[in-house]
Amino acid sequence: MGAIPAGTRVTLRYRLPPGSSHPMTDIIGELISSDEESVAVRARDGRVVQIARDRVVALKALGPRPIRTRRM
């Protein structure tokens, strides 16, 4: 996985523990930290998800969050 700077909006796909209802899940948020041991991402609701590096399947940088406009 390439170096993505902290503060970047990312998507993180990771493996769930054995026995979970499905094998993997995703989170989109702001990258807090990434090292050899783990990856931490702050979700939109403010919670921080820290995942062990061996459970990470993919980590990808995203563009800025889209701004939605309402129709009148």
C-alpha cells in the first residue's frame, strides 16, 4: 500500500473476525494514522476505527466529499 498522508479522505476495506455475518466491510473517512501495525480512520460520525494491518485488504485515497445541492 502506498503512502497516503494523514488527513486524506480514504476508503478502507478490511476482513472481519471469523464467524461474522460477512467476511469483509468498508469504512469511508479521514485517515488518522497508518504504520506497519495498524491503520486508523475517523468516520463521518466521529468514531475512530483502528484496524490491524494484517486485516486490511485495501486502502485507497478519495477526492473531497461531494457537496450536495437541493432542488427547490
